[in-house]
Amino acid sequence: DAVGLALHRAGRFRDVLAVTEERTVLMSTMDRDEPAAAAEITDIVVSECTDALLVGDLPAALAAGRRLPETLGRGSYMATGLQVPALVLSGHLGAALDHADRMW
């Protein structure tokens, strides 16, 4: 996370995405039943979506957004809200509006 933040501050957004992809692979080694891992797992899945948006990779942002409810919960306003920018930028306005009430 710290490496990604340093790269972000340096404006090296593609490198940020590469770090996030590495973190995503490492996430499979984390015990999802371990409370101490929850913050890191949450940060990784959120970063997958936001970092893909950061570099303009809308298909990756949409795919990551679809995975968010699996980790953050189907009723999570965060999971819903993070999907909306990718949906809007991809022209899926109806789907974005479907998410608006939960996001709000």
C-alpha cells in the first residue's frame, strides 16, 4: 500500500496499477476469516477498482467493481458507490442509476 501511495504521489499511475495487481495476487494467501486481514483485503479490492479508473482502464474498473460486493457485501454502499464512476464513464447510465439509491 505504501509503495502504491508513493507512486501515486509521483504521478506514476500505471505503476500504481501494477502494484495493485501484485497485491491482488498476494491477497489469495490471506486468511479471509482473520479479522486483522480485513482492512488490507478491503483496501486491495477498493484499489483494484479505483486504480483501474485512474489509468482509464474502464473494462478492468467494471470487472473490479462487479467483484466488490463479494468482499464488501451485497448491501455495501461502498461497493455500490465505487461501481458508479466506471458505469457512467462506460455509458451504462441506466445501471449507474440503478445503483444510485443504495449509494446515496
